[in-house]
Amino acid sequence: MKNLLFIFLFACSLQAQKKTWAIDDIIEYAVKNSHTIKTSELSLENRVQNSAIARAAYDLSISSTASSKTDGSSDAQTFRLNQPLPAGFEFNVTGAHSQDGDNNTDNTDLGISLSKQILGGGSLSTSLKNIRNAHTDELISLNSLKRSKRDLVRDVMNSFYRLIRVTKSLDISKRRLETSKKNLEMAIAREDPLDISSAKINVPRDEISVIAAGVRLKNELDNLQVLMGLAPEEEFKVETNFEFSLAKPNSVEDMKYAQQNSEDFLNVELARIKLTRELEDRDERNSVDVSLFVRHNLENDTNENINLRGKEDTTVGVNVNWTLGNRAEIAQLQIAKNNLRENNFDYKILYNDRLQSLRSLERALNELNTSIQVQIQEIKFNEEQVELYKDRWESGKMAILEYLRSQNRLEDSRIQLINLQTNYMETLQNYLFDTGMSYAPNLTIVKKEKLTDLEEITIFK
């Protein structure tokens, strides 16, 4: 059985090595297996647990004690129920029972109390601040996870475009090397020493170009595997089918989209919500702490049993606490105001930086677009020149050197076109990222059921 399992796993491993990866498969695998994404997912899970911790502040707590003298002459028991409630309320039930064997007496009492803070806190919004902030932190962490996934997609796509660049460069370098070898053979056949010397020079130079392009290809394949969360392997193949397409960037309209969808803007706004809550809380606490309470006590009416039909009394009161000068609260209130102002500045800085980035990337895309059109024309002219020089060389009207130079110019112009096109696509990826878009718009960010559902807890809205 173990041998069969080993054979199965070995076969699966070989199949994975032979697999040729498409870019969509690479992105899907990377999002599911990237260590960076898994770290962000754990961070989100921690934020969800923090929400549970915040809600636990309103859990019912029960405590009790029991004691007895070693000689058995007396024993005592007490218990306490405490139920904190929103809006500064607190409900308590306490009970005690003691038995004195020497005097043959039982004493029992039960107390019920309710308190309400009326100054220095106690509002519904203040009492629920921690719960609401914890949920806001979930949303911030969710946005951060989404940004991490978009960032990963951008890195994968840019690595893919670099892979295309080096792959096409390698193909062109190999074709150039083959052409150089054929030219050398033709020069030798013509027995022209000058042509032979010129052709010989090109062969080793083109061989070096092939070797260098091969090394760059392997390095980029390793980089792509690491982005996917894989350990680099030699047997890693990628489909490099390249469909170049032009975009129509509009930095003005796309900036509006970024404000509504980019995680950076969303998180600054969520942080502002938390800071506003903090300011309201500090403003409310910047006063005397005053709370009202009422307590009702019941006792048993005899010393022989537990019946709670004895003496009853009700107590009402007020607790007042005031730190003279209240300097700490005043300072914390000012800090809360400053933090809110700082958040407004952060938003403006982010807006200006993002708009500047989009405008710059838009110009770069337009420039690359124009350069690509010009480069296509240059390739056409170089192809015509190669054919012209080939005819002249074969007819003996010119030396091979100019013919070789025309071939090199043609291949260089083809490499330059690939560079311009892949640079355009990389720049487009950066532009889309800044707007809050992604190559994979239907990317699953996180399942909603993993988040705290505040809709089911109406009092916590």
C-alpha cells in the first residue's frame, strides 16, 4: 500500500513538473498559495477574533465562594452575577448564606442592584465604541487583504511581461545567431577574406547574447515561482502567448474611481470613522464621573431556615468621581482632535500623490503608444533595407559588413518593439493598481461568512 501511495505521489509530481502554466492558472495558484497572502489572511482572522473579544465585554459573569471551618462549627457561601449592559448600565445580583453551628443560626440575604453612568461616559455610542472599532478594523484588514492580492497580481503580471520580454529576446538572439552562421558559410563559399572576417566577428557575439538571454529567462522563471509560493524548479514551463492591446487611460475619471475603490482611500476613511468615535468618547469623558445606583436587599425572617421573608430595604445613591484639573482628559481630548486633523491631511496627501501618479502614468502610456507605432514603422523600413542590402551583397555591389549591420538593426528594432510593448503593459498594470482595478476583476477576496455580521446584532450597529 505504501509503495502504491509513493508511486501515485511521484506520478503527480512528474505531472506537475511537465505542466505548462497559463497566466490565469498562475494568478489563481499564487493568490491561493502565496505566503504573503496567507499572512494577510491570518491578520484578518485575528481582527475577527478581536471583534469577539470586544463583544465579550458584555458577557454575563458568575463568581462564587464557599468556606467552612475545619471543626465544622460554621460555613458560608456567596455568589455574584454581573451583567454589564450598553449605555452605561450594569446589573448585579449578590447572595450570601452563612450557618453558625455553635449558635444554631442561619443567615441569608439577597441583593439586586442596577447602576447607570450619567456623566463622564455612559452613552450608547461610547459604550459600543470598542465593538464598532473592532468591526471597523475587520474592514480595514479586509481592504488590506484585497490590496495584497491586487499587489500580488500586479507583481505576477509584471513578472510575466518580463518573462515574455526575455523569451522573445532569446528567440530573436537565436535567430540572429543562426543568421550569422549562415552568413559566415556564405562568405566562406564566396572566398572573400573581408566578408569572412566580418561574418566571423558576429558569431561569438551572438552566442554570448543567447547565453545571457537564457540566464535572464531562468532568473525570471525562478522569480515567478517564488511569487506563486513555489520553490524554484528547473522543470517550470509557462505559456508566453502575448496579446498586446492598448488602453484608453483617463486620469481625471480614473481618479474618481480610485477614491471610491482604492483600498488606500477606503482605509483612510475608515480610520477617520474610528478617530471620530475616539473624539466623541474623549469629549464625553471630559467631565465629572457621575453614576446613579439602586439596590434592593432581602433577608430571611428567622435564624432557622432560608425563606427571604424577613427584612427588606432599598437603597438609592450617587457615585461622584472627579480628578481636580482633569489635565489628563483635557490632553487626551486635544490629542483626539489633532489625530482627526492629521487624518484629513493624510487624505489630501494621498489624493495629491495618487493624482500625480496617475497623470504621470497616463503620460507614460501615451508616450509608449506613440513610440510603439513609430517602432512598427522602423521595423518595416529595416525589413526593406535588409532585402535591398541582401540583393546588393549577393550581386557583389557591396561588402557583407553593411548587410550584417542591416540585419542587426532589424533584429534590434524587433527587440525594441517587444520591450516597448511589455513596458506598456507593465505601466498599464501600475496604472490599474493605482486606480483600484486589477487584471483579475473577479478575484475572490474573502468569504463574507468569515466576517462578523453586525446586521444580526441590531444594538451594535
